Amino acid sequence: MPVIESGALALILVAALSYLLGAIPFGIVITRALGLGDLRSIGSGNIGATNVLRTGNKGAAAATLILDAAKGGIAVLIARYTVGEDAAQLAALASFLGHLFPVWLGFKGGKGVATFLGTLLALAWPVGVACCATWALTAAVGRISSLAALVAAASSLVWMPLFGAGQMLALAAILTILIFIRHKSNILRLKNRTEPRIGKKS
């Protein structure tokens, strides 16, 4: 964890604004704007890019992926350059929680994978790139999004110390645990070999 050097008021403001940024449900905004229906009634009901892909619109899925990642990364960068490194890590956690528990959707949000990767890219880009590569390789081999997400999240605990970002290891551990909790049903389906593959429509 970083040394806490910033004032309490500044950190509270960073946490609040980062949460609100993370809480923007881009998957729902994009699918509604394109007339694709209510994303929560499609496929798994999740608001992330993988479920958007189940609508058959690859462009919408790509836009959701990019924006969900960007909101986490932007929150981190703004906090870092306006307040400090302690605020950057707090922004990462707050924006991630915003995506998982958005106030606009009754605190029922997504699973946080894209936002997780976006925050890592902003916090320590070599770690972020390594985790993205881990996700891509696992997805290419297994063709299962949830498996790729779980492996990529867990790999952050290896990449952090390897790339000299050990001071962020506690944050990575918290985010990884939350991702595993949010993927509880996916883990059960993986165990039963019933988890759908990437791009499969419900």
C-alpha cells in the first residue's frame, strides 16, 4: 500500500468522483442508444462487453470494453496528477466499486474485468499490458471469457512484484478477490463445463 500523504478531504473527493465515473454503465447506454434493447434482459444480464457481444453487435461490444476500461484508467490518472499516488490507488478501487455497484442501477453492476484492466494500465502500464496479454492468450486458447478474466486477475499478483510494483500488490489482491466473488456462478459453470464460449448468443 502507498504511504498516505494526501489530506482526508482530497481523498474523500477522489473516492466520490472516481466512484461516480466508474458507475457509468456504458454497456447499457450504448445498447440502448443503438436500439439493441435492455442489456439486463439479454444473455447473462451482465452489463459488460462480453454480454454486449451476445447482441451480435461487435462494434457495441468493443466500445463498451474500451469505455469500461477507460473510466477506470481516467480516474486513476486524474487522481495521480492532481493529488498523488495514494489517491491514484484509491481512485482505482473506487472506480472499480462504482462499476460493480453503480448507484444508477440499484447497486447491481458488472463484474469489473475491463475496469480492472484499465486501472492497471494507468497504475503500472507494464503490469496492465501483461494482464491484458494473459487475458488475450487465455481467451484465444479456451474461448471462455470468464476463464480468461479469472486467470488475468490472478496473474496480476505475479506481475506486480515482477515489474517492481509491489506497493500495489494489496490493491491488486483486493480487486482480484472481488472479481472472483463476482464470478462465483461462472466458476460453478466452469467446474460443470457448462460455461458458454465467447460470442455465443443466448
